[in-house]
Amino acid sequence: MVFRAIGVSLLLVACAGAQEPWKPVPPVPDSVTIRSRKGQPGVDNPEFIFHFESTAGFQKIALQTPRTPARLIDEFRATVRIRALRRGIRAAVRLVVPAQNDPRTGRPLVTFIEGDAYVDEEEWQTLSVRITDEKIKAQARLLRAQLSRPNISLAGGYANGIVLLAEANQGSSGVEIGATSWGPVIAPSQIVTTRPVSQTTRESRLRVDRDQVIFKGRSVFPVMIPDHGESPDLFRQLRTNVIWVPNLNSVTRMQSLIDRDFAVMATPPHPQFDPGDFRAPLESLPPLDQTAAAPDLWYLGTGIRDSQIPHLLAWAREVRSADRLRQRPLIADLVTGEGVASRLVDSVGISQNAMSSFRSFGGSRNRAFVRQNASAQVTLPWQWIQTEHSADYVAWREKSGMAPAYVEPEQILIQFVSALSAGARGIGFWKTKPLNTDNSRDRETARAIELSM
């Protein structure tokens, strides 16, 4: 709610000289390096200069400077004068709501009310933010959807900082920040001490940096395998480093693998959608940094086809929104449509199942190579290696009275070499049951996986 100032003294704070420093809002994306320095105060002279270097595109960055806490009144206005190399930077006001707890942090809710956008490249422009009832109501609706909290209210909130919202694309960019103004200022009835959300949020151990996977600060070749209760020692012997735990509620199992220095992959919760329209869920996902903190990356499905792409993209958008504090990578395995899926999925699987089919290993390799190079958006492809035949093939042989068929160790090795030859940047060894090394067949399979790596 925006209040009207009646019978009170007002203070307009104009910061044309030295002002509070601007700083990045954590967390800063791992792919972005920010350098800053002070300038010289004066008319159209930058007081603060920021330079961004990004190794990936579409990276969200925010810069903020604290200001005297101010109640939201009709006359309130914040301005900042900037010059930038690219358009799109938007000014905003930092809003604190003492009476509303943020379910992600347990602390008072902090949000941004946006204003003008920068449109004149390499020219000085004054960006302004006015806080209206319409903007506050719109932001409250957005937060209710994002946090799945229908009773969120921004009543009693106050402004305490100016923010610049930017998006860094691959390469260099920057912004020069000049004079600001802030006010009129009426002191709010309640002021709380806030801290960056990142201090209460576990840092992500794994990230996808365009054409490589970074795990705990090191570039790694991901080797995935589904978990069926095998010992971590066996996974280590097989030289795998990403374990897919199918049950998101298996927190103890995940933690035991994390303690042994494995990355953990899990399938995220699924929101309910209107079957006829995937653009908006019937109910949003809860904050995943609070409800599912253990996994390092999210797996969205196997063998996804063209007809399922709209659903995949809608699910990916909801997971991105619910996991925006940690932004854990999304991966999925597709039969077709990998270029479209790569818009939201960080690493796309383009598996070619040469087992139980009429396609040769060479033909599968060639098809994978063509698919990987058909779209420039597929930057980190990976493949599942089949260690067992499909359920349909096994059932057909059983129904026909034939002996059971097994994937031979040589076939596992050939699939691995074919995938690498096609350009795979990651490998998964597909299985649907535990590897029991007391069994001679499973022992051969385990040995083939070990030799592959």
C-alpha cells in the first residue's frame, strides 16, 4: 500500500556528491567476473564503474546501494544516472517487508520494485523508479505464485536501497553509475536488519559452464549411473562421479553419497498443469533450496519425444523459478527436439540405443553426430550407454521361448567409444536393477564399465 504524506515533514536526499558504495547482490553467477573501481563525482562523471566478464549468456546480475529507509508514499521517487555499453539495465528499489517472513530464509521478505530501463547505448540516462499501488499489487501476485504462499502481503513495507538489474551475455560489458536521488523520506515505524539471502543458502557444488561441467571448482567429465543401493565403494571402483538417486525423499542416501564426494542427481518435484495449457501451473513448486537441498543437479526424464517438449519446457521453467537461489543445472535425455530443449535445459542427452534394434553401432554414432551438430544450442551433449536390453526386448524373447539376452562387455565398450567419437561431453551407464558383483554377468558388466573409464 502506498501512503499519502499529510502533515509530516519530508526529507529529499539528493546524492550528487560522494554516496554509499555500490556492490553486487549475492549470489553472483559463477560464470561472471565483476571488477569495480571508483570514479570522480561530478555532472555526468561516473562515481562507480563496473566491468563484467561472462563465459555464458543470459546471466542475471544485480548491483545495489543502501539508502535511508523510507516509507512508501505517493511522492516517493528514486533515480540513478547511468551509462552502459548495452541496453536493458533496469533500475529498481529494494523493498523490505518486516511483517512478512520469506519461507526461503526465515527472515523478513525482501523484493525489488522495478522502474525504468536503459535504452540509449553509451549515453548518460536517468532511470527513475516510482512505487505505485499497481506495482506493489503486481509484485505481491508474482511472489504468491513463486513462493506458493497465497497470503503474502507487502503491506508495511519500506524502501531501503537502489538496485540496478542487468543481464550479462558472453563476453565483456559494463556500466558507469553517476548521481542518485532518493525521497522524500519518512522514517518507517519498524526497521529490520537484513542480510544477503546467500548467507542462509547452501552453495551449489556443481554447475554447467557452457561446454564443461564444473564440480567443486574443477572441470570434470560427468559419468552417471542410477542408484539401486550399491555401495559407494563400488561406484568409486566403476569411476562414476554422478549418482542418480530416483527417490527425492532419500535424503540419508544422498547425504552418504555426498559425504563420499559424489555429485547427486535427482528428479525434481512436478507441478500440476492444465493439460491444455502448460504456460501456467495450477500450483507452483515450493522453494527447492528449502525442500530439496541435497541434489546437485536435476534430471527431467529419459527418451523425451517432440510431442512432450512443451511439457518439458514448462516443467523446466517451474523448476528454474523454484530453484532460483541455487540455480542447479537441468539435464534431460531426448529422442528428438534437442535444439528446442536446449533453450532451458543445460545439458541434453541424445542417446542412441543400438541395443535391441536394427541400427548398427556405426549408424548410431553417425546419427548422434548429426544431431549434435544440427543445432548450435546443443553445447554439452551426453549419452546413456545401455548395460542391459530393453524391457520390451527381454519380454519378447521370454514370450518366444528364447534364452535370456545380455549386453556383452564388448558391446558396452563399443557404445562408449561410439559416444565419445560422436562428441559426447558426458556418459551415463543405464541400468534398472542393482549390480551384484557376486553374479558373474553383473561382474562382467561392472568390469566393462570400469574399463571404459
